[in-house]
Amino acid sequence: MTDEQRLHGEYKVPGGKLVVVDLGVEDDRISAFRLAGDFFLEPDDALEAIDRSLIGLPADASAADLAGAVRRALPEGAVLLGFSSEAVATAVRRAIGRAADWRDFAWELVHPPAVRPAVHLALDQVLTEEVGAGRRKPTLRIWEWDEPAVVIGSFQSLKNEVDLESAAKHGVDVVRRVSGGGAMFMEAGSVVTYSLYAPGDLVRGMSFAESYAYLDDWVLQALRSLGIDATYQGLNDIASSAGKIGGAAQKRLGSGAVLHHVTMSYDMDGDKMVQVLRIGREKMSDKGTTSAAKRVDPLRKQTGLPRAAIIERLEETFVRLTGATRGDLTPEEIATAEELVRTKFSTREWLERVP
């Protein structure tokens, strides 16, 4: 018989409470389990039921299996406030997978001047690879724009998403990023965009859906401090009662590093956007609106603040929560990105990879 391993895991539910688990693993099975946290749970004996529910399960049980065991053990009428059975499962997987937390890493915050759209996309690949290789600290990069662009997702059809004739008429550059998701329309001063380059350990044990909300929880805290009742909706939307604010996309590299980026609308020319983007009736039909411009409610309208002030609050919140220090891009990273623009991101082969 092997010695029992004692493991500890924590998971802060985005917009909810902290879930803490302490467990033992012996002979590849959970041999002891205790749940704690600042959540609310009724009735009291539901806590003991949850503690008993996971004992004996395989240590490599999936998050779905763990959550199912918790649900089945709950007494009828049990109420979980600020957490869920899935949150318990995530905390367990993070404990067993030795997942890290934000402050387990030395984060860097970079906010360089504007570059060409294709360079932004190349930097995403370069900096994610650098973090994965251990040559760069985990990093938050704030983007700056000084020219209009449409950025389409890695798997989107170019001709289905963009009216290239209208884009050329309005001087809008069209580029393709490495992550999936939908098209983004941006002009100088009209959006707030950032990228996180994070170690895979930060989201270990989480599903893709959980990792999206987890990696953007700091943004919700910043927006709420500005008076916006921000929430995470669906897989990748940041929204409020006034409408959609922005969306996230993610790419995980073979090195284990995670690229997670978000574009939020600060101000927008809705008429120009719908001229350049081909937003089909089917996509709009489940949004309860016939106007693409009405789908997004910009941060300028909701806060009345300059874009720079919103970015400053985002940066302050990130530094406070992670301990990040200010930094910059290296000349080598910029040169590598420029070369990637030449060989990949500015080529027709890349842009038209899905015609």
C-alpha cells in the first residue's frame, strides 16, 4: 500500500465564492476529503454529504464524474449559493493536478505603442511561445490601435465574414488570428483589447468554459468598480444588462502555454461595421435583434469615461490582484514578430486558409 498523499486545492468561482478542498489520495483513489469556503450551503448536513461523496473515487476521475457524485449525494432541496458541484470538481482537479494560482507566478504588464494589425497577431504567437519556453514571465499585454482592421478567427471563412470590397473602400485591413471565435471590427480609439500569455498550470483542471471565465474574472472586477454590472455569458462573452461589451478567444500551444485575448468595444461606428462584416441572418436571429450595431453596448456609453481611464483601471486591478510589475517587449520579440508577419500573417495563404 502506498503512503497517502495530502493535497490542497482552491478555486474562486468567477462572480461567486471561494471553494477550498483538502484531500488524501492513496492507491490512486481519494481516501479523505474535506470541503470549505466562504460559500452558502443549506442544509448544514449537505456539507458532510459532499465530503463523503468523493471518497473512494479514482484520483483521475473527470470533472464531470466528480460533479455528478456531488450532485447525487446532495439531500433533496439542498441550496448551493456562490458555488456549484462543478466548482467543487474543479477545485479537486486543481488539487490533484497541482494547479497554480495567479500569485504563484511573477506577472509582467506591458503596454507598448500601437503597431500594425498583423504585428499584433504575430506578437500573440511569439509571446505565448516565449512564456511556454520559460524565456518570458507570464504577461498581460494591452493593445493599441492607430488604424482600422477586421480580425477574423482562425477557422472562419474569409468570404463569408468580410465584404472585402467594402473593407478596401473604408481602408480597413483584414487579418487572421491564431485563435478561434468570431470576427472583430476595430478602429483607432474604438476598442479595449488585451492578451494574457499564461502558463497552462494556471488553468489546470478546468474545462475550456471554466478557464474563459476564470481568466477574465479580474476584468469583471475592474468593470464593476466603474459602475458596470459586468457578467460572463455563454462561453466567451462579457456583457451587462445594457448589452454585450466584448468577447474572448483562446489558443493553447503544445508547450502548455495559454493565449487568452479579449476585445471590448469602447466606441463604435455600427454602420461601418455592418458594411464591412457580413453578419448573417442566422447569427443575428438568436440575439433578439435585427441590428448588429445594437448587439454591442460600448464602454464609453456605459461609463462616460475616456478610454485611457478605463484601461488605467484595468491595469490597476490586474496589478493589485496578481502583483504584476511593469515591463516591455524585447527587441528580439519584436524582430521575431516582424519576421512572422512576413512569413505567415501577411501572406494570402494564411489569410485565405479558409476561403
